[in-house]
Amino acid sequence: MNRRRGPAFWCLAAFFALFVLFLYGPTLTILVLSFQGPSGGLTFPMNGVSLHWFKNLFEKQMVGDFAGSFQRSMILGIAAMLVTVVASFMAGLAFRTRFRGSAIVFYLAIASLIVPSILISLGIGLLFRVLGWEAAWYSSAFGAHLTWTLPFGLLIMFAVFNRFDRRYEEAARDLGATSWQTIRHVVIPILLPSLIGVGLFGFTLSYDEFSRSLYTSGTFNTLPLEIYGMTTNVTTPVLYALGTVTTGVSFLVIGIALVSVIILRRRRERHGSDAGKAA
């Protein structure tokens, strides 16, 4: 602990400081400017401090539909999260056993990660147009988002199942549990923190997705598209207020997920200690 830090440490520390600055500096700037006074502008110096622009954000706007786009993105994110968690978990169970063509299926499932997002959005939009279907945020955009969230969910669950000790399942079957009971009472409780992580990842990827929504959302924008549209039309700090609110929602979702994981771990530890005392 008393040794002097070498040059490598200070180089890495400076690199990390720059990384944090570029990552959170713009967010902090938007956060501060969103509290401009009623006559404030988009730049420093600030002209007073107030909550005027947050109030203005929830009023009817001449340009943009924050409330509608926010609701659509939340619904889309939750739907993508649920499908990603269920499909990833089922795929993780299925791929524990080798079957013919498993490698092909795996690479087809994750191939969308290496294809540019804008091309996938354009392709899905063209496909709907050729088939005569109307592109919408709840159909074509939903499918486009799943091409982004599902591969990540699959990769996470495959890694989790590779570390999973199957002796827990064997012990449950020895005690007379059926396959469904084993999954419900043994596998899911053990993997629940990982499933929450997959859900959180799926929600945030869908909630923030821009490229795969560009040609697939149809008439009504999702929140990232609405924000992009407002940057070319809105010239007041209401745009910064919108950025602050959306960032706050993202951190709120992360906080809820972390609290859920902590509660699950404490409950598991408490049950484990109770079982030890009973023994």
C-alpha cells in the first residue's frame, strides 16, 4: 500500500478520467441547462433557475409528441424485454443438449449483431411494404428491436447455463420432482438474478434504439426518433428537460433491477441460514 504509483497507473487513471468525462460530461451539461429560467436559452450562462421547462414539457407542444412517444417506447421496451427473457431462457435450456444443426441455428440467431442496424431497419421496412402491410411501432419496429435484444439475451443465457451446476436438477428429480417442478422451483430461482439482468438489458436496448426504429416505426415515432426530430425544430431548453427525464427513467429502471437483485440475494441467504439452523 505504501509503494509509489508507477507511470502505467497514472496513464490508466488519466484515460479513465477522460472516459468518465466524455461519458457523463454531456449528460451533466444537459441536466444543468434543463433547469434554465423561463427566459433561458440553450447555452451557458444560465438565465435563472426554475422548473419551467419540465412543466412546459408535459404541456401540448407545437412540435413533438413527448407523452405519446414516451408511452410507445415504454410499451415497446417492456414487450421486447418479456419476449427476450422468455425466449433466451428457453433457448438456454434447449442448447444444453447438442442437436443436429445447433451451430447453424446459433449463428443465424446472432447474425443480426454484425449486420448494420440501419440495413436491418430498411430491410424490414421494405419487406412490410412489399407484403402490403403497414409498418408500425407495435409490429415491424417490435420485430426489428427483437433482432437486437434477442441475440444479446441468448449470449448471456448461454454463458449463465454453462456455469450452472446441473446436480441441483438431479437432486430435485431424485426427490420426485417433475421436469416442470424442477424448472419452476430450482432452475428459475437460481437463475433469477441473471434473468433480471437479461430483462434489464433487453429493455434498455429497445428503449434507446434509434437505427432499427427509423424505417419501421411507421406514422408514430418512438422516443429516440421524437428526440431526434425535436433537435431540428425545438430551440428552447425543453429539449434538455426531455433528455433529463429520459435519462432519469433509464437510471430508475437500473435502480429497480439492482434493488431486486439485492433483495433476492438476501432472501436466498436468509433461507440458506434458516435451512442450516434447521439441520
